[in-house]
Amino acid sequence: MEPLPRRLAAIVCCAVLTLSFAAACGGDDVPATPPSSADQAPEPEERCGSSPDDGITKVVLTTSDGVELAAARFGSGPRGLVLVHQLGSDLCGWFQQARRWAGEGYQVIAFDQRCDGLSECGGPEPASDVPAATAELRRNGATTVQLVGASRGAAIALVAAAHPETDVDSVVSLSAHDPRFSASATAPVTPMDAAPELKMPLLFACATNDPSAFCGDSAKDFLAAVSTSDKKVVELKDSSLHGWDMLGTIESDVDTFLAAHAG
């Protein structure tokens, strides 16, 4: 066994070294917050496997409840678009479409929803992500902002549009369904709940054979409850195309609607 004096000396030495290290590093100072996954995200072209483009910028959005979201801005100008992705995807699913719309003069933001892609996780309110994106566009000069959502992202866009802080001029819904996003008792939490508050123009697109969206008879109550009189319904008969996969077929309808409400 090691003699007691030597063991005590080792303990004292370690204590002195520890105190010296703490003093050198600032003692009781609070450690710096480590960068989030959104901060550390690669450039959009790198992560989405696209060629470099000076018109695409990495952005980090911060929601009202403090969640940091990985995002990308495409283009610039006063006509803003926010793209809300499908379940199980991320902003890369919008990449080529966002680049096309930017080339047509829109300022576009696509983002990873909370807990998807490279965004942080947070509370159960994915619709809270959208106001962070709309506010970013407004800060960067957009005078009109339109939402385009696909599948679950369409449902999120419809719910978010019913909240005044989202500040949007129109909504394009591609294959929305009617999920419940939280247990909130004071704000809309499903598209059906949100319908009476949707006073802005709406394009509602769906495919009649798509089991994952409400369409035809299953969408009648929702569409009747929507407040706006400026609503366009596009139904793909005998089709099961879903979400952003419909864009190849209804691209002209969507482009015409966006142009009409771009200000």
C-alpha cells in the first residue's frame, strides 16, 4: 500500500491543479452555449447535392419558443414564398422547385421543420416554425409572403396561416390532411379548426385517389368552413399523386395563383 503522506500530497497537488485550471478558464463563468445543428449545417448546395449557386444562402431561423431551424434562402426581392416540406423529408425536397421560383423573381425560404433534417427539436407546435420563416422574409424586404405546403407541410401551413403572427397573403395546400398538432385549447390545431380563420386566398390541390389526403367529399366541410371567397380547388381525378409530386401536373395552376397574389 502507498504511504499515507504520499497519497495526501497527490490529492493536494490535484486540487491545486484543478483550482488553477478553473481560475485560468474563468472560474465560475457560464460555459458558452455550443452551436446548434442548424448553426453547423453545411451550405445548402452541399447538403442537398447541388452545384454552387451565389443566389442561395444558408439561414438559421429562431422560433418564438427558441428552437433553431436550418433553412435556406433562394433569390431576393419583394415577392416572398415560404415552403413547408413533407413528413420524413427536409428542405432539400424543395431544392429544385425553390431554385426555379427564385429564378422567376421570388425570394424563397425553405426550412427543416423542428426535429427534421438539421433543425433542433422543441415543443409539439410545428406550426410555430412558419412565423419565423415569414418574419425572416419580411426583414429581408418581402412585401408579400405566400405559403406553399406539401402533405403534412400543407396541414402545417393551413394551421399556421390562421395565426395572426404568421402574416401571410395566401396559401397553397398540396395534399393536406387533418392531423392534430397539439392539445392547445386557445388556438387552431388542425386545418378544420383553422378554416374559419383562413381569410386569405387559398389554392387547395389534391388527388381523388390519394388515401393520405382529404379530397372530394372528405374535403367539403373544410372548404365550406374556409372564410375566404378567393379559393381555388384543383382536384386530380383518378390520380394518387401526393404532395409536391403533384407539381409536375399542376405547375401552371400553382404558378398562376402565386403570380396573381404576389403583389
